[in-house]
Amino acid sequence: MQTVRLPEKYNNLAVDLTEIRKLVEIPGHCSVVHCTLPPKGISRATKNQGIEEVWYFLEGTGLLWRSEAGAPDGQPVEVGPNYCITIPAGVHFQCRNNSNEPLMFICVTMPPWTGTHMNLPVAPYWEDDEQQVAR
């Protein structure tokens, strides 16, 4: 059994530059983290390798682009509080925070995320502009 309070500071930056605060992990099954994309931030475009994710948005507003590998570009969908999305393995994705507030969400990764080798960079939907990329 685990009981965890959300850490004040993030533990690390994801490959896509989202701030990650570790919550819990069920070995062999899933890991759960709290993610923050800073105001006006744009994540790096990546794809998951061998993992699937479910995101539940808590605060802020933005857009999420997803595209299946080899398929024509997908269309961004609006995200914000009470939206829940899935990112299957192999799908290209990128997130954009359109607001002046942090975009925050819970991410469940199945199986548990074990390192940067599970996320590979892909061609971006939104260009990595120095002014807008998450830091």
C-alpha cells in the first residue's frame, strides 16, 4: 500500500520537457505521475515505445496533437479540466499550453515508465520556438 503527497518541486523533466512529480508505482502494472506544462509551453513531440498512457487533466487549457505512425497528421483536440485522453504505444503526440496558467494532468503509464528509452523524438506538429517551448 502506498500513500503519497504531491511533491512541491518536480522530480525531473520528461523527454517532452513536461515537469514530472512522481506519485506511485505498482511494479509490473503501472506508474502514476503528476505532470505540468508551464504557461504558453509546447512540449517536444515524441512517441511511446512499449507503453500506453492515460492522461486526466486537472487545470489549465491547451491542445493535444496525436497521430498514428504513418498516418496523415492528426488534428489537435482541446484539453482542460475533466478531459481524459489515451495515448497508445507508437502514437506520435505533442501538447501545447494555450493559457497563462500551468497545464496540469495526471499521467498513468502502463507498464511503468522505466526510462527515456521508452520515449522517442518525432517530427513536431508545432515547431519548437525558443519563446514557447517548455523549459
